[in-house]
Amino acid sequence: MHYLVGFAATAATVAVLYKKRQTAFASKNGIPLPPGPPARWFWDNAMPTVNIAHTLAEWVAEYGPMITLRQGSQIIIVIGRMDAATDIMEKEGGALVDRPRSIAARELLSRGMRILLEHSGERFRRLRKAVHTHLQPKAAEAYQDMQLDNAKNVIIDILNDPKNHQEHAQRFAASVILRVTYGKSTATSNDDPEVVRVHQVLEHFQEAMRPGAHLVDRLPILKYIPGYGQRLKSYHEFEIQLFREQLARVKREMLNNEGGPSFGRTLLEHINEHQLSTDEMSYLAGNLFNAGSDTTSVGITTMIMAAACHPEAQSRVQEELDMVVGSDRLPNWDDSSSLPQLHAFISEALRWRPVTPIGFAHRATQDIIWRGQCIPAGATVFGCHWAISRDPIAFPDPEKFDPQRWLDQDGQLRKDMRFYTYGFGRRVCPGQHLANQSLYITLALLLWSFRISQRPNTPIDTNGYTDSVIAHAYPFEADFAPRVEEKRLRAMMEEVSL
């Protein structure tokens, strides 16, 4: 009997605590939090661990443009519609510059040196300024000749080996960012030892960033248990050694009056100004290389998939190329403003299959009130790119691949349309101008050179992407039919400007 009384008392206490906790989570200063899916265990309705972006989009469609998730004492707000993203992530961006604590990815893997995960404050501003100086629009224009030559190599690679077009996109992206970051001559293949090591670093980072992958992010005390996190610590040693080696090579070249301009050289030439340690500079340059090579190659692959699966949209771009460029020369940078169909195709491809489907976590440093709902200070905030891209008001019939949605009635790019491909507010990707240049010149040459189509016996799975922070398309085949005589096409592509 005493056991039954004790059990009943315990159950009642738990129920009261649960109700108090639910009430605390349901409002802040009387202002309700956004709704969300029901808790599965007490107050826990954490981020999904599989099919992450699609599940978040389904919840947004069911519960509203902002949803609340709870993971222990942590409140997570997911934003999944354009108007909410603009009002909150952009207009209230000053309150969302910070990043939440990330023990696995930031503390164990990166040792607090990865700019992507750096908390807001004076150090973040110094890191950001160092990157921005080298990648602002005017500075990015200096790399256009090099990007054009590498894009020509993509065409030659596809002529020689069309089956491995995804690898060619990876080599292009790695070559461009190697030159920008370290002034290194372009990679000849994905078997380049440095490129192989960089891809390993990217795999380690993806593993560390995956929601729910590491228990230490929910139970921080595990960090202090001897032996815990050895794999992440070994990943750190692997990547810092690579980053140190690359910056050291740039320093040797400077001492010997060798090598060309690069981000690494700029950092070393302005040590006093940026006030960064050698390891901080090594990480800053290494992270630029990692992020730039991975996301650009994913974007190019998505454009190839979109072209193969949507021949009418591809044809519109090619009709425009034929009219503006013709067949006697290659597309160039001066053509950009005269190719709205091409730019619309790029914008739609990046909306249709976002490169970073769930986005990266922000941390609210003050309460944000939006339409009678509260994002409380301390909450983790995600602008979910996949859910935003499926906003039926901003993008009617969102599952349809329709570049025309980006054009006005005169066939020009709409100024009232945008998608947050590169992130939000003060956390927007500093390499966006360089990335846009790479996407423009690569697609221009690809669609000028080839008619891309699906193979009848091997249809492309347009949903075949990895369920990861940066979504990679699974291998797929496509046919690349030259639009000009192959011998002439090769000859035009083999002319280099450097």
C-alpha cells in the first residue's frame, strides 16, 4: 500500500513539473511561442534525425510559418516561410548574429576556430572583415579569367568522360578555390592528394554537424569524461595539420618571391591588422577552401540535373545564348547582363534543390516578437531553406521547376524576388560573389556547348540527395550532346587566357 501511495505521489509531482515546464515553454512573458509538433517524451520534440529538411517542411506546412521544437531545456525555432525569414532573419538580423553552443562541431572538432560556428563578438568581426576584404564583389572580379579557364576544362572533361560529370564539377570547384585561397595551380584531378584530404575534412565536418549525431550536444558533461570524443579530436588534428601545411607553403613562396595573389598571402601580409594567430589564419583559409569547393560543386551538379530533367527550361536558355552569343565565340562575362533566362535558371535550380536544406543554426540574443509569437532570447533559430523554398505564396506550385517565376512580363529579372541561398543577415556567406561567378560561367559554357538530357534507360531521381547539412546528389548519368562540331568545340575550349 505504501508503495502505491509513493508511486501516486511521484506521478503527481512529475505531472506538476511537466505542466509547469510545458507552461514555461508555451509562452514568454505571456507571449506564446510558435506552435509545434507534440512532445514524444515529457517536453522533448527534438529536431528529426532522418529525412530532416523534408520533415521540418511538413511540420511548417501543418503548424505554421514558425514552429517550436524542444530538446531538453533548449528551445529551437524553425522558420519555414519567406515572409517570416525576411522579417526575422533579415530585419531582426542583429539579434541573430550569434551561434548556439556546438560541442561536437565547434569545441571538439574545430577548437573554436571555425568562422562558420564562431560566436558573435569582436573576434567574429575580425574574422569576417579579413574574409570580406578578399571576397567583396570588386575583389572577386579579379578571378574571372581563372574561373573561365577552369570552366572550359569542365567542357573538355565531359567530352572525354561524360559519365563522371559530378567529379568534373568537384575538380572545377576545388581548382578555383585552391587558386583563390592559396594561389596554387589548379588541381588536375580529384585524386590530387590535397583534394582527397580536403574531401575527408568535409566528410568529418558533415558528420559533426548532423543534428542528433553526437550525444555530447545534449549532455555537455560528456565532454569532460576522459576518452570521450577521441574520433572528433583525431579529426581536428587531421584538418589543422592540412591547414597549417597549406599556409606554410604560401609563406615559403612569399619569402622566395614566388606564387601569386591569394587569400592566404593577404592574411600573412596583414597579420598586425587582423590580429590572428597562425592557427586562426590557417583555419580561416582552410575553411574558405572547404566551404567554397563543396557548395559550388553541389550547385553545378544540381544545374546539370535540372537541365537534363527540364528540357523546355534548358531550351529557353539556349535560345537566349544563341541570340546573344551566337556560335562563333564563347559566352563571356560581358554577356551576363544580357542573359536573364540563364540567371533565372540558376536561381530556380538553387531554390528547387537548396544546397544547405536545413541551413545553419543561429542563436537569438534577445526576444524577437513576430505576429504575436515570441522567439525567446537564448533560443536556437534555423531558417530552413527547404521549407522556405516550398512556400506556396512566395513560390506558387513550389515543386515545379519554373525559371519563369524569376522574370517579369518584359523578360527581365524581377527585383522583388529572392531566395536565401547563401544564408541570412550578417551570417550570409562571404564567398557568395565568387560562387555566383562560378555558377554563371559554368552554366553558360555547359548550355552553350551541350544539349543535356536524361538517358531513357536510367532516369534521374531528382530526390536522390544525401540527408546532410550540405545535400549532395547521388550519382546519376546524363547525355551530353555537343551543340557544335566536337573538334571545333575542343579547339575553342583549349584556348586559355592565362
